[in-house]
Amino acid sequence: MSWLRALKETARSGLTVERRRLEPVVAARGALGLALVVGLSLALFGPAVAVSSAFGAFQAAIATFQRSWRPRPTLALASGASLAVSTFLGYLTGAHTALFLALLLFWTFVSGLAWAAGPTAGIIASSNVAIMLVTVTLPTSVATAAGHAVMIFAGGVVQAALVVLLPVRRWGAQRDALADALAAEADYARRLRHDPVAPFDPVPLMTARSAAAVTPRQARTRPAELHGARGLAERIRPVLASLADPAVGVPEEGPERARVRELLAAAAEVLDAAAHAIRHGEPMAPPPPALAALRTPDTGAILKGPPRRAALRLTALLGDVVETADPGTRTRRPDPGTRTPSRPGPGTRTPRTAEAPPGHGARTRPTLLRLVPVVVAQVRAELRPDSPVLRHAVRVSAVTAAGYLLGTWLPFGHGYWAPMASVMVMRPDFSQTYARSVARFGGTLLGVTLATGVVQAAHPGTYLSAALAVMCAFGMYLLMRTGYAAGQTFVSAYVVFLLGMEGAGLTQTVRERVLLTLLGGVLAMLSYAVYPAWETPRLRGRLADWLASVGAFAAVVTARYADPAGPASPDVREALLRTRAARVAWQEAVARATHEPVRHRGLSHAAAEQAEHALAEFGRVAMLLEAHLPERGAPPVPAAAALAESLRRSTERGAKEVRERGEPHWDDLRETVTAWSAEPPDHFLLHKGAALLLECLDELTTALMEPKRSS
């Protein structure tokens, strides 16, 4: 993609306003906290302290809006405390340009490395640096700087207290994550009715798994309906695929296929009802027609063998979903006479029910203090030359320092607008940095123009400026998820009105503020062009990681056929999670690389799309094999051991060849499948599954080699 087209696409993305569900009550709570802090600070200490405390409350409220599974009060307190420390240290060195510049370089570099701990930590750290550039200009002595820092932290405390005292949708983020996973399963079931080999995006399940981890305090108060439904959703997915896939035994047309479609439609309705109940915290109302379709006795007469077992297991799992989603009302399960015990896969836990004690079997999330060594380890892992996070830290620290020096040198005054713009728009990837730069310039132009027009026309006093600032903050909280440009419009106006409380915001014109913001955005964009961290050249490595992980998953699954009576182990489950993580990493890398102005370097868009399809199909076949793992008492299939070993060797060697831009070969797996042609193993799916796995790998080779042949 050319630079011109890349700039056009990122600019369009940055200025897009998306339709999102608004949360006016949550936005009003954040604005209320800001109003309380500003009002009390004005009454007790005056405008200068009020501005500092307002920034603390403003930033703490933004932290509570981040996509994080930690308690919102914790995020608010962490944001307020870190901003207070930043401001105080900044003031101590502010009188000495060289010393302050050194602190700014260090603090910004650390904020860049904070992205290694996740986007929430990165956003909070970047915002702290940006706000510090403003707040350090307000105190006049060390004592007042300490007072400002205390008031900034007090702003975070107020926002945390309001989250506790005025709760809005407790566990709302966790409810949404689990409901999205169940809704994704319902959509998958509907698509399988028309496309028996339809793909499934594992992101909702991974998000729900991340949301299910709780701190010890959260484990004591988590609603019962959030305990076991996620595990059930994960176990339902392979059963749905197994029931629909013709490879398992159901013909593509006929009464068997009609019955399968009926079961899939009923499953979709039950899963949608469970998702709605969990999302809104309401009693579940399972649709009677769907329950009737699941418990009809015709299943045993129409479906035989593996399809019948899959149908009965689906009925049992959906009964568990109905009970788990509504633990307070012992909703009647589908016909107990047709139910079979739902057997968890190796290494998976039996889902918790309402009777399980709180915290029992819950995935634990470390407290902030115990998270410190984990974050340190993540940061250390990024300290390598090719790390996008390290490159981002270097870029953002250099650009912020350059913007600060240029803003100070230019005769505009309040030169912090340039470095503040830079640090807020810069992200570890190209698309977000350029899109946010354009969005910030557009939002700043509109917001500053409107706010300055109001100031010059109405000449608001201190308290009216404070009220206007609170109104702008409410608008920002309300629209922040609809797009960066919309939120930035209100942020720019907020800063103008807030600084206008002390008179500091009236000494600049619209032109000067916009030019400084433009300068910061241009510096951010130039830095990525000069010192990039392109994702496109790393696509082959991401693809190789996915190939290695999905091959290991298939090998672990097939090995269980050879030793069904062996000790239960988490190998299958852990391999599946690694595969999902590698697939999502690949998809995110492709999304980042889509608009990068670089050549494909050996993996074109068409090749990437075909390769992704091949590996997704490989994973689907492995999932079918996992759905029909033999019971512990079942006879072993000795030939499966050879298949597992050939899968492991072939995919490991193939991953190495993909990384080295060679042509991957699957000789070990091909020899196994060829040897089985004359004497296949005594299993309805193993031989067919091995042939399908080899076919997928051959499709991968074709995808990777086609660009070389065409060139």
C-alpha cells in the first residue's frame, strides 16, 4: 500500500464516529465526581488548586471507562495516585529545564513500556504524562505542589467512592463478556444450519475467559450466574461443530440433516435467552418451542452413532446452561430421560453451579501489588531491538521531549499543547497513531474554536467556567467510545474552560492552540516514519506460531485416542488455549498490517487470507477430533500414536520453514495417511480426520508458494 493511500485510510478511520451503546448514567456519575471535586476545591482553596484536583478527578473517571476486569474503584485510585506522583515530581524539577527534560524523557519512556502490561496500563500512563505537562505549571512552591498532588489524588478518591456508593450495572463488563460469548455461540449455531463447516471466531470466548478471572475480594461477591456458563459455552462449541459437520456422519440432505438443523435452531434460541438473562441480570425465560425441540424422542429414532451422541450431549449441556444462567429458579431441564452425563474434556473442570461455594474453582486475578513482578517480567521481555513496545517507548519519549522544547521556543505560550498532543496520539502501531493524530487535530480544531468562541462572547467567570468544563467532561465520557475525534472535541473544550477558571486559558488564540496541536501530531507521525515498527514483515512469524500451536493441539488430541485410559491431564485444554492465543495474535497482526505503507515482503494479502483459511480449517478438524475423544473405558487406538507423532514433527518442521520463507512439507503426515489407505484404523473419524488435516496443510503450502511462482 502506498503512503498516500495509507494516510487516506487512517485519516478516514480516525474521523469516523461509530454507533455505540451510550451509558449516560455512568457518564453522569463521572461528571458528578468532577463537579464535587471542582466545587469543593474552588470554595476552599481557589481556582489553581481546583484545576489540579479537576484533572485528577477527570483522569480517574476516564480510567474507570477502560476495558479492564479489575474493580473500577481500584482503577480510579491507581490513576489518581500515579498522576499525583507525576505532577509532584514534575514540579520539583520544573524550574530547571535540563532536569525537567530528563524527568520527562524517563517518565515518557516508562509510560511507553507500560503498554507491555496491556492497553489499560498504557492509556493511563500516557494520560498521566500528558496531564502532568499542564499541572506542573500551576503550583508556585514546593508546599503548594504537594498540596496540588494531594488534591489530584483526592479527585481519584472521590471517583472511586462514587463507583462504590452509586453502582451502575455491577459486574456489567463481566456480564457483557459472558453474554457476548453465549451470543456468539448462538450465531454460530444458526450459521451451521446453512454452512456445516462455518468458521468460528474464538475472540468472544477468550474475552469471557479473561473476564472470569477474579480477585479474592471479587470472588466473594460474584453473582452465581457468572460462575459456570463460560465453561459450558466452551464445551458447547465443539459439540455444535460435530453435530453439523458431514464428516461425522450426518448426510448433507435428508431427515437426519433436517433434525440437525432443528436442534441447531433450538440451541441458538436457548443460548440467546441465556445471553439476554445474564447481560441484564434478569430471570431466564427459555423459549418453550426450543425446549420441546430438544427433548423430543425423535432424536434417537432419526440420528444414530456419533451424531446421536453429539445431539444428546448438546441437550445435556444446554440444560446446564439454563440452570446456570438462572440459578435462583430451578428451571426444568430438557427431558431427563434423554440426557447423558456431559463429560468434560481432559483437563477441564466440571462447571460450577449455584451450590458451589463462592470462590471455589474460580480463576484468580492477582492484586495490584502481586501484579508488579508480572509486569516487570513483561516489560523485560520487550527489551529487545525488534520489540514494537520498546520502539514505541523510544519514539514517544523522543517526540515528547522535542515537542516540549519546540513548544517552549515558539512564541505562542503554553507550549505544552504540542507534547501533550504527541503523547496522547502515539500508539505502538502505525494505524492507531496516524488515525488518532488526524482525529486529535480535527477534534481540537472544533473543540477549541467553539470553547474560545463561548469565552470571548460570554466572558464566563470562575464558577461558570467550571460548570462549562463539567458539561464538556460529561460529553466526553458519554461519547468517548464512539470515536477519538468526538471525544477529543469535548476534551479540548474542557481544557479551555478549566484553564479559564484561573485565567490561564485566555492568553492563547485558537490559531496558536491548533498550530501547537498540529505540531504535536506531525511530530508523532514523522517519528513512526523515521523509526517504524511495521507488522507486515512479521506476518510469517505470526503464521508460523499459529501453525506450531494448532499442530501441537491436534497432536495432543490424537494422542488421547491411543491412551484413553491414561491419567487425565490439562494438555488438551492448555494446547487449545495456546492455539486460540496464536490465532488472535495472527488476526490482530493482519489487521495492523492492512493499512501499513509497506510491501508485503513475501506474504501478500491474498496469500495471508488463503493461509488463514487453511489453518482455520485445520483447527476445525482438530476440534472435531477433540469433540469425540474416547471415554476412559474405551479401547485404545494404537495407530493414533503414530498420527500424533507425525502431526507434531510435520507442523514443527513446517513452522520452521514458514519462518525461513521456505516451502513447508508434510512428509511425515503424508506417509502416515498413505499407510492407512490400505488398512485404516478402526475408528469412524480418525482416518478421515487425518486426511482432512493433510489437505488443509497442503492448502497452506499452496497459499504460501503461489506468490513466489507468480513473481
